[in-house]
Amino acid sequence: MGIFEPFRAIGYITTHVPFSVQRLGTETFVTVSVGKAFQVYNSAKLNLVLVGSQLPKKIRALASYREYTFAAYGCSVAVFKRAHQVATWEGHNVKINHLLLFGDYVLSLDVKGNIFIWAFKGVTENNSPVGHISLGNKFTPSCIMHPDTYLNKVIIGSQEGSLQLWNISTKKKLYEFKGWSSDISCCVSSPALDVVAIGCSDGKIHIHNIRYDEEIVTFSHSTRGAVTALSFSTDGQPLLASGGSSGVISIWNLEKRRLHSVIGEAHDCSIVSLHFFANEPVLMSSSADNSIKMWIFDTSDGDPRLLRFRSGHSAPPRCIRFYSNGRHILSAGHDRAFRLFSVIQDQQSRELSQRHVSKRAKKLKLKESEIKLKPVIAFDVAEIRERDWCNVVTCHMDTAQAYVWRLQNFVIGEHILSPCPHNPTPVKACAISACGNFAVVGTAGGWVERFNLQSGISRGSYVDMSEGKTCAHNGEVVGVACDSINAIMISAGFNGDVKVWDFKGRELKSRWEIGCPMVKIVYHRYNGLLATVADDLVIRLFDVVALRMVRKFEGHTDRITDVCFSEDGKWLLSSSMDGTLRIWDVILARQIDAINVDVSVTALSLSPNMDVLATTHVDQNGVYLWVNQAMFSAPSKAGSYGSGKEIVSVNLPSVSTGNSSDSNCDDEANNVNPQDVQDVPHAPSIEHHQIPDLVTLSMLPNHQIPDLVTLSMLPKSQWQSLINLDIIKARNKPIEPPKKPEKAPFFLPSIPSLSGEIVFKPIESAEGDKDSEAGATENPRIRADIPASQFVQFLQRSAEEKDFVAFTDYIKGLSSSTLDMELRILQIIDDNDQESSNRPEVHYIGLLLDYFVEEIKCKNNFEFIQAMIRLFLKIHGESIRRQNVLKEKAVKLLKIQSAVWQKIDKLFQSTRCMVTFLSNSQF
């Protein structure tokens, strides 16, 4: 087991598999594939409601019916009831490409034309098919569809361009349509009887009457590529939506038989699915660009507009950084998007705006991809000035300017940083000062310049006159960094020279040579160490103050892609194209762990709490999260995770955090691994034996696991009020005394008085007089002839039986004020008396001390007993100090209490990060 274990992936919305739509009551749910798992969205707000478990291979087709989901992978079909797999159907010998829900049956169609019929009701009893149809060798199926009102019949399209009508019940072919000499890519039934729409790879859409085998109308896409998806409107408007491989959605008017509108660049990739919601002017589309979008037809001209969407990176991200104390991740990808992912609430993930890209593209008649900024190659962020001005600086590919962003508004800033305007060269490196006021950028021409982030004005450049040029380096600047007090600025050149500058004065203070070309630098502001990555695959650590190399790490065998320090500066993490991710201990100067993943890491970032590691990988569109097992395990075991000698092979994080490392590897392992994008992230599974002295809930008091501290399950207010009773009484104390009524009711007897005040006549009773006389002669405190209270009776009986369960249950049922009163009744007031040690109060106080000792030993009802001990010592602390018998028992209680708290302190030092993470996750 390594230090970092797979947790989950974020940023995956959908893949190239068509979605499945079903309506339950008044709500519509959409099931999509995210690689080896599926996700279910509620279309009302496109919020995630369900995530399926991990499958051995990629999902190739989906179907859904009520709580059932059918997912085809490889040659098998997995049957899920909600998120739990209940059956696996196996019968195909080749890969399955299509699933069709057909009444009480599911049809599975493979690439060789074999159709198996499965009855999904009672799937746990019978997992064998109830029927089989072979389409023949000369027919390569490409789609399958059930025409409305056609009983037991399906239409199957082929790559050869023909259509076949089959009866599933009799397993006979009823008719074959000659087709249109073009590969049929999709087929859908229309609201009109006997009419279907067929999309072909030549870009034509054929509206065909299958009853008479007659062509009604033909539409042609103006853009090149195949028709990949079709859907008819059912809200009364005669509209047909078609999607193509170019990402354009075309809306056709069936009455006027012409093009109605076009959604240009609806998606960046080929349209996978289209679906008009029943009796609603809303169209849903999905694409292989990792997005789902909903379009509504509510404008005056009838054109659709974007209603809501969910999207992720459509191309692999290349730069990531944790933000907002580890709750968010900033990510920049090859798709020219700059995104913010939420680790906790997936709905908060979004793309940062580049200011009206769509409107500018329409106005200039250009594609959105041409309007967007070029891909980000480096960026830096500072949280300290988020509310004041822009706090992110980005460098873009082949761009001579650096751009600023304001994360508070999720939008690009108004200032553009243009270094060296007289000789512009692409910006290659950037850094923001610790104060958040300045940004330093370096260019490919060796120019380093400082800007004010608030105004965007240049504050001077760093020039080394010894270079023979008016620049900082004689070559490309590969990295810049600032210290924590704005005293120095560090810059590194591609030629292997590192220079230290005075931040304010911009004079060169010192320099040194690495000896080989450099790729990247990372500076840790708190320990003053600079990590440099060179072409010789060696990571060197330099002390910037002492100007000397202090560490040298070797081990990677291919290009190093990224490095980062831990927040405390004790670890250095590095990734390489050799597929390994290595952890180096800076203090011990050695490698402490190394893992190998099947897809090389391209970027990494460790959260400030060091509990989560984020990575990006080659050809993967998501961000993968790994948990630090040292944060979730006992301190004694944390050192045993990483040996530093062996490289452990680990699979990428997937939707099933518990068995991702045990999932089967197949030939598609390098494809998309799905995310577990639950709105609430899950913690890794932790068994009871892994963490000794764990604080848990007391749900099984009679079968308590050894060495566990159990809680009482009482409301928080009940045991907290024991501690704050004085404050509660003072707060509830009336401000003014009660006022006497001006006039007494006529039916109450009163006594005449000289002052004129109303004095009520008391009720006379012989028993009351006797009680008052007795109270004047006897001790108002506990008397021997008066039976003890129920509190004392339970305490006495439990002490005799040496079982305090009944007493604990009794006091847990008392209110805070009643329990306070019971403890105060036992209070010794005149304890100066020499015979006070023989008083019954001393005996009962001693029994309470015995009770506390036993409860602390058993570690039961921990938080309630702690609150009660505090109240007890507050009332009887002085009496315990004066009585030797009580003092001995109090010393015994102190020793046991100290031992228990020491164990708990050690536990929480190692697990407080986990508790914080779970509380932030609302788990």
C-alpha cells in the first residue's frame, strides 16, 4: 500500500455513448455513461442524483426502466437496481453496441448481428436469454429502433444502407427496405403514424413512410459529416432536430419542409444524442466533448437558446492548482478553457468566462474556438486579494501577453499584461507575490517584468547588464518566483542559469549555473528551497539564501512533467512520462514512495492540508484525486505505507473508491476512467481494526469493540447545557420582579391593610401548620426518616450490583436543571465539622466518583460523562479537597482520565484532517 491511494475522478460528464431518458412521475431523468460507470441526472436542474458502481470495461450502450439500468460492456450486460448490480447477462461472443428497451424485455445487439432477448423482470432468478435472432453475415447493424404502435416489431439499420423490419415474437424478418446506398447512422420514430426519420453518413435525413415504403421528404446538412442523432418534437410544433459529426444542431420545419434554425457550434465534437422532452419545447443534447446541454424554444422567432448545461474539459487539462483551502481546483486544458472544479459540491464547478465569446463569434462570423484565448501553459493564483482585484495570472501558448482573472466573479479581468512592448515574445512563466499586489512575468526572449495587478501598470523590468542585452536572461525564461516578504525574486533561464534579484530595487543579487538546460522551477516560500527540473532528469534543491545545492534526487527515466512541494515543505512530489509518481522526503534526502500508473501523469497538485493529491494524465479529460493514507490511519502505521524501494502499480481512481485498485485491467484501460461526482465526496473505507481508540457512536453498547470511545447519542444541547447552566440561568433571569395587580378579582378573599395594598388571605390548613413547625425544629437537609430520592436510590443500587447501566440510563433521561439539582442536594455546606466524613453526603459523593471511574474505564457515553464530571467538580470540588476519602478516589479518576485523553489526542492529531474533510463534505 502506498502513501496515496485512488479516491475518485472529477470533471467527467458524459462520453460518446448515447444517453437514456426516462420519465418518472413529473420528473425526467437522464442516464449517461462516464467510461466504466454510469451517472443519472435530474433534468430539472441537471443535478447528479445517482452514480453506478465500477464495471470491468467501458460501457458501450445504455438503457433504463424505472429503477433499473442496463449497461452493456464488452460481451456482457450488467443489470443495476439503482446503484447496485443485481445481475449480469452473458451470451454474446463479440462486443455489444446497442441496447433497446422493449416492453418487459431488453434487446441486445452485437457487432455481428446477433440479437438476444432478455426478460428483466425477475433478473435474480433467470439470467439466460429467452430468445435469439441472427441477422446474417451480409448485414452489419448500425442502429435499432421500435416504431410506435408496431407490436413486437423493430427496425434495424445497417452500414450497408439497408433497413430490416423484424418480428421479435416470431423471430422472422418481415420486410427489407433497400435503403439509400449510404451508411445508416441513426433512426427514430416520429409522432406521426408509420413515419420514421433515418440519418445517413452522407449528411442526408430521410423522412420515410415504412408502411408504404415511400419517401416523404429529404433534408441535407450544409456541413460535412454524418447525421449522428435525430429527435422529433412532441409539443405540437412540427420540428425535427438533427445533429452532425461537426457539432452543429439543425432544426427542421416539417410542415414548410425547410430549415428552421441552426445552433452553430452547439458542441465542440460530434453530437451523440438528441432528445425532445415529452410535450415540452426543450431539447437535450450530448456530445463526446464531455458536455450535456438543454435548449429551449421560447424566443419570438422560434430559435432555441441555451437553458442549462453541465460540462467538463473536452481536451486533457495540462495545469492544475488547489484553491480555497483545498475545496476547489483550478484547471486549464488544451480545449482553451480555464475551469474551476469543486471537490465537495460538483454543481459549483464551472468554466471561467472570457466575456461574451458566443456573441463576439457571431458578430465576427468566426468560430468560438477562434475567439477564445489559446491554451494556458502556466498560471499562478493568490487568495489574499480575491475580494479586491484580479488574483490569477495566466500564460498562454504562443501569446505575447499575460491575462488576469478575477475568481470572485469567475471572469477574465480587464487588464492585459504586455511585457517588453518594443520586442514582444511569448510569455512563458508567471508568478504572483505573496501580498497579492504584483505579478511577475517572463518571456521567451529572456525578459522579466513586474506589473501591478490592481491597475495593470508595469512597475519595471529586471535587467542583467552582463548578458550583453537589456534583458534578464540570454534565452527563454522557464520560471519565476517570489519570496514571502517581497525581498527577493527568483528567475530561471532555459540555459541553466538561476538568478536572485532584489524585488523592489530590481538589482541582481546573485546567480548560479545548473550546468544543463532547465525545464521548470518550484519555490517553497516558507523554507526557502528552490526545486529545479533539468533535462538530465535530475531534481535539484537549492537553498536560495545560502546559494548552494542541498539535495539531489534521481530516479526518473523519462521527461519530468511536474513537481510540487507539500505545504509544510517536508515532501517533494514529482511525476514523469515514465508513468511513475514519486515522493521524496526533503529532510531525509531519499525517496519514500513511488507508484506507477498505466497513464502518465502530466500535472499534479497537493492540497494545503496534504490530505488530497490531484493529478492529470495523458489523453484523460478529468482530474483524478488521491487520498493521503497517512491522514486517515494511526500514526504508528503511517510510516509503513511507503517503503521507497518498490514501485507499486496502481490503477487510476474510478467511481468505486473501495475497489478501484482491484478492478480488472483490460485493453481499454487507457481510456476514460469515470469520476465519482457525487455532490458529497466519499471518504475511503476504514475498518474498525485499522484505527485504535476511534471515537464512534454508541449504537451497540452491549457489544462494544475494545479500545473504542463511544458517544452517548444524546442531543448536543442536552449535555452542553450542563456546562453552561450558570449562563442559561443568568440569561433567563427576569429583568424586573413581578408586579402586583391593581385590582384583585372579586372572588379572591383579601385582608384589609392600612397601606391600601391588596393582601390576599392565605389558605389555612392544619397540615401546613404542622409542616412549618416541623421544618423549624428539624434539619432542612437530608433526613434519615425521609426516603432517599430516586437519583440516590439508582446510584446506591448500581454501586451494590457493580453495574451502572441502569443509573446511566436514568440520568440520561433527566433534564439539565434536574440533574443539577440532584447534584446540589448532596452538597456539604458545613464541612468544617469533624464528623462530616460520616455524613451520608460524603458516601454518595464517593459513589459518584466510583461511577465516573467505571464509566471512563469503559469509555462509554464519553461526551456526556465529561460534561457531568465538569458540573460535579464545580459543585463538590471543595468538599473533595477537604475529605481524604474522596481525595483518594479523585486521584484515581485523574489518572484514568489522563490516560484516555492521551490516546484520544494522538488519534486526533492523525485524523483531524479526515474529520475536517468529511465535515466540509457534509458526509
